[in-house]
Amino acid sequence: MREKYHPVLLPVYLLISFLIMISVYPQQGNNESYVENLNYLNWGYNYDSTLVFLESIHTNPFVKIDSIGASVQGRAIWMITIKDTSEYSGHLFRVTIHARTHPAERQSQWLTQKMVEQLIGNSEIAAALRKHIIFNVVPMYNPDGVELNIERGNANGVDLERNWFVSQPEPEVLALRNKYIEFMNDSVPIKIALNMHGDAGSPMVYFVYHHENGTSIPYTVDEKYFISLVRSHWVDGIADWNYNVTWSTGNPLIFPECWFWVNYQKAVLALTNEQIFVSSKNDTVIIKTANALLNGIADYLGAATSVKQPVLSVPNKFQLFQNYPNPFNPSTTINYFILNQSYVSLIVYDALGREIIRLVDEEKPGGNYSVEFKAVNLASGIYFYKLQTEKFTQIKKMILLR
Ligand SMILES: [Zn+2]
């Protein structure tokens, strides 16, 4: 399709679009031309499919659909806002999700739309999420690329994923970036920003993890914690944080996540999610990932604490992370998380179980913590560190290499 779409009122737009579809499709007559038409669509799930999806949800009482701007060829970039703040006056969070930067990665859009479907549904978790969180979802960020069958670029052949730090960004990048700036200046700023992609070569769904060299240790604690929470809802399908580690040589200043980090640091958890190959939008993998992501978001933002159990899942109350670096010489960092106030001890032992040092031994409020361990006068070898609260104990191994 080469029509130029302008951002106009959605119902009018959808009506026109449907009239066109109804008038054109039956007249194609024989199967051959229909097959031809499908071939033309190539990546599949194109702009019209997006409009069909928007049409299917736009009367939902929790849904609002706007255009945030136009692509190079003038197609609207649609944003779905989901919220239900009618009977709630407590703290609100905002979560943004954008998908289909790379046209070939249609599974990223399917996953995103499955999250939307779950969010506007009748489940208790959906009701709780809508109440505490404003979701802003761009299901098709690069409509021109999809329509023109470009694998990774927009109509100008530019990879929008790598266009966030150039002096004159593409219109799609400007539209999304301006929207994100607007949200960051709003009374409800973005807390989590998900950038949905697809990696057909991976056997597991994963997040692109940002190393502390390009961010900070406290940020990596948040990253690890979020990933562990999402993962706890589908351990077999979603990889752990160390599956794909990037930015170990610093922040590359290219991607949307880089932009979030440079401008907002730890205030926004900005992560790319990579969905594996799936053949349909209702694939079990899509449904399971959407469910894990929404539950993980609920856990991370603590929406669970202000709704009746068991509306949302109970988050991991406790998490001891692998020290970094490991092996180390002479110092390393140990991160941990506790959900509630508790007496906490963090003790280092040698291979024979002898106590070396108490790094923590006090009452602590719930939160993320980071502790440095300096191996002074210790020999190379294996050491253990044990985190203990009133209800939990966890031990991990580390290696000192002189
Ligand atoms: Zn991609």
C-alpha cells in the first residue's frame, strides 16, 4: 500500500480504512491474486492488520488511541493508552512499550498486542494493573518499513533503533522521543520503558542487559531484579540476565535505552526484550511471555502490595545476586534485594566454612542494596557469601584470583 495516512481521528480513519478493505478485497476474485497480495505483504502483519487490531479494542472503556505523529510517508504512529484510575487516588506508575522498530520482527508486535489484550481483559491481575499503572503502547513504530518490506529501516532506509543520538533524527524517532519527554515531565513519569524486538535465532526469550560500565551498579541491581521477577513467571522460557550482556565497554549512545540512561539515569528502567521466532500471534510462547512480562511489571512496581491477595502474584521476597566481577582481585560487589524490613546479615566464608567478615549485620528497610567486598590479606581460592534474613537464607560462591 502506498496511500499516505495522516494522523486524524481514529474512528474516521478506521471507517475509511474498512470501507476500502471491504470494497477491495472481495473484488480480487480468484485465489491467485489473493496469493499475490499476500506475497506483497511479505513480512506479514502489516499496517492494515494493526488497524484491524486497533478497531477491535478501541471501544474498550480502558482504552484510548491517539496518533503521536507521522512516519516519513505520512502514516500515523498509533499509541494505545490503557488505564483505569477511576476509583484510585494512590500512587501511579507509567510503563511504555514500543514494538516493531524492525519490520521483519513481527513477533515483537504480536507479543505487545497480546499484552494489550491481557491488560484490557477481565482477569483480576489486569484490573489491578490498570488501576496502578498507565500503559502507553506503540504496537507499530515503523509502519513505512513494514509496508515497504524493508528488513530493518524506515522509508529512508534508516534503522530507527540506531537513530536516537544523531543531530537530525527521523520523524518516527522524533515523534516517540517527544512523547517520552512529555511523559517524563508529567506528574506520572515513565518507570519502565520496554523496547520490543525479535530474535528468530534464539531458543529463549531474553532481555538485552546493560552492563554497569555503561550504566551503574545500582542500575544493574534494578535490571537483575526486574529480569528475575519476569523470569520467575516463566523460568523455562525466559533467560536470566547474563544471557545477553551489552555495554560492557560503555554506553554506545545509539539506542533508545542509551537516550533514557543519558537523560534520566536510574529513574527509568529501559530494556529491550527479544522474542523468539513464532509462527502465529496466538502462539503459546507469545501468551506465556505476555503473562510473564505483565506479572513481572506488577511485582517490580509493587502493585501487589496495594491490592487484595491473590490478585497479583507474590513477588520474590528476597534475592541474592552473583557478585561482580567474578573472579575478582581484590574487590568485588555483591547486590541483594529484600522486599520488607528485616534483620539482615551478609557474611563471607572461606572454603572451610570459617567466617571471614560480616559485611552486613543490622536491621534494614526493604530495597535494593549493594555491598563492596575487599579481599585484604586473603589467598586465592573459593569463598562463599551468605545472605540471611529472618525468613530466608541464600549462599553463593565467588573466586578470588590473585
Ligand atoms: Zn530488532
